[in-house]
Amino acid sequence: MSEHSGSSVTREFVVAVLMPGGETTNVTVPQGNYSDFWAPRIGQNVKVEISAKGDKVRFDKADLGISFAEHERRQRQGFDSKLGD
């Protein structure tokens, strides 16, 4: 018998989505279960994917603005540029 005392945290984000008709609607988007995710900042524009029925929304994994790897690359680039000063 094994006991698990840990718990997982599922984050959700409320985002304003500009719909194809031009109206804006607020939707709740789950963080997603993939390793290359960097949480968007308040006010940041990010891409989302909406199901054909319009009932499910998720972050677009191809958006570099929410990529952990891209965030790390930009951090390294900023650090390296400071070294060159």
C-alpha cells in the first residue's frame, strides 16, 4: 500500500478572446498538460485554439509567447548581450 500526500495544481486563465465576428468574449482556458508552457502575463496577447463548436478553448502550443523554451532562450540572449557590454 502506498500513500500519496502530494496534490497537483491545475491552473486556469481567464482570457479575452477576439472572435471572428469582431466581438470580444471572456473564456476560461486551462493551463494544458505539456512541458513547454510559460504562463502568459496580464495584458499579453497570446494565440488560442477554439473548437468547431466553440465550447472548448486551449492555448496554441505554437505560440512562442507561452513557450518555456523560448522564454529561456530570451533570458540567455539578454544575459549574453549584457556580458558583451
